[in-house]
Amino acid sequence: MTQSLRPDLIALLGLPGPEALQLVHRYLPAGAAGPGVAQGASVLDLAAAILSTVLWQPVDDLVLRNSDVPEFVAFHKEDVAEVALGQALTDHGLVAFDTRAGDACVRMNDGSVYVAIQGNIELYRVDRFADLEVLPAPDFIPASDSPSWAQRAQAEPWLQRVVEELASQKNSIADAASAGVLARLWTPPSPDASMDPQDLPRERVRGWILAASAEQREALEQHAVERAWSLAEDLEGVVTESVSGDARTAGIRLQEVVQQRDDLQSVLRVLKLGGGGSRLADALGGVDDIADERLESLANLLPAVEDSAQPDRWMAVAWQEPEAWWSGTA
């Protein structure tokens, strides 16, 4: 599948380039008559369609399409973090668009992005590490088998999902984060569970990183350090936006920052298991110094742990790493 994004969407979403959006799926309306022409009464038509809730059919868990007018596309309001493009009509718990009148783009609470064009709906995943150069094999560490390790260790379902999502990005930094988050946040399935020591996530990850050459581990750390420097700039930008009064935009950006901060903490765990990580620890210390200095401003933007998009993950971080400012508020 190829992308069909408008160039201005990348800037509207605040992304570094088109490579930051990965097309996951395209949903075409069944039996659509083709591109329509927006009519003067389209807003009234859309308003009437919202009231006829029986006419809205799920496309997937987050998006709906009208069965009579497939160019009418809607999202559950509670799932929408931002309308990046399009004239939305909000009523009856829906955020709806008439895509005959123009393209629509929304960013969801889970970080996914939907683009609707003439009733065609495209689902994108944001690659948070797209601005980093990915070194090709054999110059970089071979991919881990972290999803399999998580299953064998009977990791909790939420942790398996986090591990799989990171590993699926096919990116060196994200893959290390996938292995590292398993090593950091895994807990035994029961207090009296007995496991072969070799199946423990920490030992699986240790064996994987130690199998890499010193040059490969150095390359991983250098990439992660560069990402930490960039993250420090992003955090400063969040603080500036919060002070200027644009709290909503600052809140959305902070959600991205805290997830990247936690991902890099997982990379740090991998590097430490391999006997390194000092340079990344220093770089992340700089990020945390900024957060400490501006904690009062950031605290107003951080959601309560139980109200966040990944409550199980942040509860685990807050419990196991109580010094982690990015896990949310108590």
C-alpha cells in the first residue's frame, strides 16, 4: 500500500517528514459511487445523519462510516485527541466529517492517525523514531525475539502488547526499547512461579545484547544519545507552549515526549545489561534536569496514571521506578 497524504498534513501533525507515518490499512467504502461534490446543505445532511445512529457502521474499533452516505465519516469523541484537518461536526458523542467537502485528519488518544478522503479511510501509525537513521544489517544488532520472550515468560497482556508494538516497527532503537521494556517491567506470573533462569526476560535480553559486537553496541548507544538530545529540545518546546497558554497542544506533545522518554529508559536498561550505557544515562539525565526545573508546569499537563492512554504501563513504571517523573501523577 502506498500513502496518499497531502504534504501539509505532515506539518499539521508536527512530524519531521512523511516517513514518520506508516500506512497500516486502507478502508474503501463498499459500493461507493466515487468522488462526490459537496452540496450547500451538506452540513445539514451530516447533522441529520448523526442523529440516525443506526446508520453508522463500524469500520474498525475507532472509526465509523455512514451506510447511506459513505463520505460521512465519524469517530467517537472520547477517542479523539486532535482534529488536525477538516471541518468537524460534533454531536451525540461523535466527531463527524463530510469528506465530500474536504479531507479530514484526526489524531487518536492511542497515537494513531486517521485520514479520510472522499469516504476512503486510511489508518497510520506514527513512527516516533523515523527521524533516526536506521543502520542496515549486518552493521547493526540483529533483531531481538522479544515478543516470543514475553510469551514464554507469561508477561501480562498489556506488557506483551507494548513489546509487540515496539518490535513491529522494524527499527533498531524501537527493537531495543521492546527488549528493554520487557526486562524492566516484567513481573513473575505468580509469587511461587518457577522458571528456568534462561527464560527470565532479563537473562534473555542480556544474552542478546552481549552477543552483539562492541561496535554494534556503540552504534546503538550513539543513536539513543542523539534521540535523547532531540528529546530535550522537544521537552523545552512543550514547556514554552504551556507557558504561552496553548495547554492543549502542549499536553498532546507531552504525551509523545513521555512515551519516548520511557522507551529510551528501556534502551538504557539493555545497554546496562550489556555493560555500557553511561553516555545515554548522562544524556537522559539532561532531559530529566529540564523536567525537574519545570516540574510545576509539566505536572499540570501530565494526566493521572489511571486516566492515561496506557494506565497499566505507567502504573508499572510508577511502582518499579518511582523516580520516573514521566509516568504521570498519582
